[in-house]
Amino acid sequence: MKNKRIWIIFLLLIALFVFLYFRHNQVVHIKTSAMHTTLEITVYGPGAEEKTNAAKALIEDLSSQFNWFDHQTDIGAINSLSGKAGVTASPDLFELLKMAQAGSIQTKGAFDVTTEPLIDLWKKAKETGTLPTPTQIQSAKKMVSDHFLSLSQKNRLVKLTKEGTAINLGGIAKGFAVQKAMDLLKQKGAAGALISMGSSIGVVGKKPDGKPWKIGVKHPRNPYKLLGTIILESGQSLSTSGDYAQGYTINNKYFSHLIDPRSGYPANGCQSVTVISNNATLADLYSTAIFVMGPWEGFRFAGSLNGVKVLIVKADGNLITSSGLNFEREEN
């Protein structure tokens, strides 16, 4: 009888050990879509499923809020009422627009959240195969400026003061969503997590095996290869802007979908720009701005930023990298 009790206790201890082991090493991975891209969330540790679902719900909510094509959303209403009236924005949208406006000032217009009139003009060019005229470009440019974005902190009132001006959140919204999800998972005590929204990626905590977070960077000219891998530390994020995803050719010339708000024309100095930062929103914003600036102006700008590193693929395919960037290039 005594030996039987010992065996029962032994088996219970084993069961408890197995339960605690798998609870601690729980991993949940989901793959879905949000903001017109693939959303992937991987969370490790206790309560991984609940944490994953919370992050997914948060990003889906932001995706709905930031849909500027839907007139029922705050951002859609702001665009449709440009030059006429303001709209009381949600706290998240107001926060995002404040960061966007500050980013426009910081980058001296290389990033501008009101670039939609120019984006729309070049989108039509892509669809029709006919380049816009200089007159059309100059006309659209007149509606693009952060000066036309009025933000009232007191009541979160947002107004576009010039009729025809419109906001496009494509260069900042994914990074903002990734950062908000990272903040949420930190608050919930996630042991480790990775949030990926296509070109924007953020990591929290550590992987269970203790290995570093290695993030692949797409090769801008070979869809079947990686350019290399970058190691991210907990709390860091990565954003890539490239000319390969939505580029197009007109009259035998290749055009990027990324528009320079200052010239009104597609930016053409880079193939891709990857930015590593401790803030995913800024990583998204800076990768867009640096791509627009071009390799050397962009590299100098990145060097002026604290805690930011950059990997630039120039138009000729050569690389420029920040000192200390933990980048391992793939072999040819």
C-alpha cells in the first residue's frame, strides 16, 4: 500500500511538471488579414491564447478606424469634408495624426500624410498607362501640405482646411497598429511575442529557446530570395519601404508607388529602405521618408536620430548600412 501511494504521488508530480512545462512553453500563432496586408501574431508563454486574441482584436479595431476609403469612419469623414468642416476624431486617430504631422515637420515634407491627391493622380496613371502632365502634378501638389491639417487638442477636432486635400495613412498606420499591439502585450506580461503586418514587424520579450529574433528582409529584385536577416531585441521594431510591391511600368520606365510630396513625382533613388527603431510607428514613418529622401540625404537623416538604424538598398543595388546594425547578408 505504501509503495502504491508513493507511485501515485510520483505520477501526480510528473503530471504537474508536464502541466507547468507546457503552460510556460505555450505558443499560439494566428494568421489573418488587416489593413490590406497579412497580419501574423505569435505569442509565447502563459495565457498566450488570451493575449493573442486581445492583440488581434486591437489591430482589427484600428484597421476599421483607419479605413480612409470608408466615409463612415472618422478619417473618411475628415477627407470628405475637407475645406468645409472638422470632425471629432477618436483618441487613436488623433494620436496618429499628431505623430504624422510632427513627422512631416521633422522630415521637412519628405513624409506627408496629406499626399493622397498625388497618390490618387499616379494611381490613375498606373491604371491607364498614361503619365500625368506637369500641370496636373502641380495642381495636385497645391493640395498637399501638413499646413492644411488642423488639429485641436482640446476637443480632438481634425479639419483639412483646403478643399481637395485628403489624408492617406499608408505610410504610418501599420506601424502604429504594431506598436499598440506591442504595448498591449507588454502590459499583459507576454513572455515573448512577434507581431507582423507585412512591412512592419515588432517583437516583445524573448523566444522560449533564448535565441534572438531574426527577421528576414526581402530582396527588392528577387521575390524568391532574402536580402538578409536582421536581429531585433525586445521592444524593437522594423519597417521596410520598397519599390517592388506596387511598382509599375509606363513607356518602358519603372515607377515606384511611393510619391515624393515635395516634387510630386514617384521617388526613384532607392530600391528599399529598412528602419530599425524602438517605436514601430516611427519606424514606419521614417522608412517612407528616407525612401523619398533618397540614399544619401536619407542616410544622413537617419544618423541624426537616436536609437535608429537603417539599411538602404540604392537604386543601383548597392547597400548603405548604419554602424552597428546587426545585419547578416544572404550569400548570392
